[in-house]
Amino acid sequence: MKRQAPAAARNRQPILDVLQPRLPERGLVLEIASGTGEHVVHYAGARPDLTFQPSDPDADARASIDDWVRTLGLDNVRPALEIDVTRATWPVERADAVVCCNMIHIAPWEAAVGLVTGAARLLAPGGLLFTYGPYRRGGRHTAPSNEAFDTDLKRRNPAWGVRDLEAVTELALGQGFGEPDIVEMPANNLSLLFKRL
């Protein structure tokens, strides 16, 4: 039942290194599009003082997440929820941080809009919205590998694709977030950290 993704095994520690000093001291961290569950259990193992709420729209992914949590015996991770970010309401009323890795480019633009507007509803001032993945900067890809990835994504689904950092920032500013902290990550990815104003 547990799924594994080689990319998750590679990037979960670099992501945690960025998140660790910026996560709240206590409270609820909502992860959107948790996928296999490897990220959330890694974060939860490192931060037993926080409660983690994983989610994914896919039933098999949710089963994998819950299996990882059971196997590792983590008592600070809630059962995975079904969340479709494009819906106007989510089954979570508030969070202290919202974390989303590798979703914005493997989904229609409406998913990015839903993520940001949903996070704005849930987070109090000072709350963190964290996104991770490949982005274009200044209208250009940051590496040939990202350009090839973007081409492949659009071949699989024309509504998918590597997003412009500026477009995501504009979206967040319009929903009451401040300018992002931008951290360059391995494999030509970026972490964007938005604080709710």
C-alpha cells in the first residue's frame, strides 16, 4: 500500500532544512497534495511538537500516506483528508502553515488559484504558505532540464506546465500575502515562502 517516489526521497531533507526554522512553534501544518506521504512523515518525525494534516484528492495516495504513518508509528499526523483545492470550501477550518510541494505545475492553473485562496482563508496573519517546485523566472526557464520537463508536462496535459514565479507571486499578493522569500533548491527547484499579512 505504501508508495515511494525517488524524487521525494531526494528532496525531503532539503525542503525540511528550509521549512524547519520557519514553521510555527506549535499548531497545525496542512499539507496539500501529499502524494506518497513521504514528505509529511519526514517533517512530522523531525517536528513532534507540531500536528500535521496530510491531504490528497487521490484515494490511493491517501491510503499510502496513512500506511506510512502507521508503519512509522507517528502520533502527530492525522488521517489523510480528501482535499480538492479548486473547491470553495475545504474540510479544514484553520491552519498555522500550509505546505504544498510539486503540485502547481502538475495541475491546471485553477489549482494554483485554489491553493492560494484556500490558504488565505485558513491562515491567520503571520501564517506561512510554502510552495516548492520548478518555476520560470522573468519569463525564462532556469535550466534546460526544466524546459524539457515543461514540454513533457504540456504534452501530457496542455493545462499543466512550469509556472511563472511572477504570476504565482501576483496571485499571492492579491490574496493578502507578502512578497515571497525565495530559496534556490537542488535540481533547479525553488522554495517560495509567503507570509499572510
